[in-house]
Amino acid sequence: MNKVIAVRPESADRVVVEMADGRRGVFDVRPYMGSDFFKELENEGYFRQVRLFYSGIGWPNGQDLGPDTIAAEMVEYEKIPD
């Protein structure tokens, strides 16, 4: 199973992620913010508290997204050769 190894907020509704398989990109959280469970993420200060959570990402009050969802929906950056 793949996992998120780094995350940082890019804007008020998107995060930059790096996956264990070396892929990097932007994941748009906005589609999830419409549900009651993720509603608190609409507060930008709270959204910016995103951290690694198990193999995915999460926030202090329990909202989380798994690595499979993130990997499937992120917009990947072009790979930069070493």
C-alpha cells in the first residue's frame, strides 16, 4: 500500500503531498468540504493544521483522508530527474 510521506497546505482548500512511491502533486480537498464531517476545514486557519495521519492526512478534530483517495485524485507534478 502506498502512503503519504509529506503534506503541506498550498491554499485554503488544497494540499501538496508526496507519496512513498515518489509521486508528488496537489490534492484538492474542496469536494469533501461540503459534508458535515469536513465542514470545519472551511476555516482556513484550521485547514492549515493538516498533518500526516497514519498513511494519509488528517486534522486535529479527526477529519482524515486515506492514501488511496489522495493518490487517485491528486494532480501529479512532473517528475524531476535526480
